[in-house]
Amino acid sequence: MADNLKLKGSQDRSRINMHEDYEVRYWTHKFGVPKHQLQDAIDKVGNSSKAVEQFLGKESKLDPRS
């Protein structure tokens, strides 16, 4: 089943889904990295947005709450 784009709660921000183009665009913009670097980070630490952010050593650019 596809993601419901109208439901954007904390669960949507806690995991990165590389199979959804809009999520890939969001996370690459947020972390300021290309898609291949985002995928590499996920391959190494999993799809938790917090783990990926720590791995990349980046501060969030868009939403300081996430």
C-alpha cells in the first residue's frame, strides 16, 4: 500500500524510504547530500533519520524539530 501523503506525523519523519521519490527529494535536500550518499548512509546505519543524520554529520537544514 502506498504512503498516505496527507498523514505527515512523526512516524513519517523517523524513517527514510528510498523507494518514494518525494522522500528521497526531501531527505537529500534536508541533509544537503546527493542520492547516492544518502543511500550509502542508509546501507551503513539503517533507515532511521536520526542515525543517518548522525552518520552524515550534518545539522538539519529545514526542520530543527525532526
